[in-house]
Amino acid sequence: MPRTCTICNHPDRERIDQALVEGGAYRVIAKQYGVSAPATFRHKLNHLPKAMVRAHEAKQAASADNLLANVCSLQKRANRILRKAEKSEDHRIALSAIRELRNTVELLARLAGELQEGTTVNVLVSPEYQALRSKVIDALAPFPEARVAVAEALRE
């Protein structure tokens, strides 16, 4: 017979559920409420109230929509300022508005996930990879079929 969930029977279940829905770390939640991390993990996978999860997701979506609307509003205001500055030939203000528009476009691209951030490392050109590749291919010399298969896999 399966064991009953210790979280479902816990007196602070609602608080635990809320912490899990908000993305709290299993170990932290488990320690705070005196339960095990695996039980917390299993509870999140199998017993969280679906309505609570959907409500949290809806709240996050609304928050993202508000953020997007605010950025779009700022973009419109910067466009108005730019047009006025260009009409009055105030180049200093026009350049400031252009900078702000560039920043809002960058922020919108980031929000849409269109900008790749961080460092990209190509390990295929690193000397360490080249040395490892050579050693693997050399070690497979007595096994021609395996050597060809590994070489093709590495090339992909």
C-alpha cells in the first residue's frame, strides 16, 4: 500500500504549497517546515492543487503583460519627445530620445527572448578538445569500424 504524502497531511500544507508554486528551493522549504526534500519534490510533482498552479501562472503572465505595456508606453513617450526635438532642432534632446528608444528596443528584444546574452564558447577550436579528439581517434586505431563511427560522431 502506498504511503500517504507527509506534505498533504502537514499542518502548514497551504504555506508549503504556496512556497513550491512560487519556485522555492526544495531543501529550503523542507528545512523550514521539518519535512524531507524528496517528499517536498514528490508533493510538487503529484499533489499541488492545479488551480493554485494556474493562478500563479496567470499572475506571472499578467505581470509580464504589465511590464510589456509599461515599456511600450515609455517607447511612445520617447518617440513623441524625439519628434518635438527634431521639429525644434534641439539635437541634444533628440539624441537623448534616440538613446532611450534604443534602450527600449533592446529591452523589448530581451523580453521577447530575441537577444542572446552571455558568452558563447566554441569548444571545438580549443587545444584541449583537439588533443582529446586525437587521443580518442588514436586509441580506436585497432578498431577501424569504431574509429570511423566515433570520428563521424565527433564531426557532427
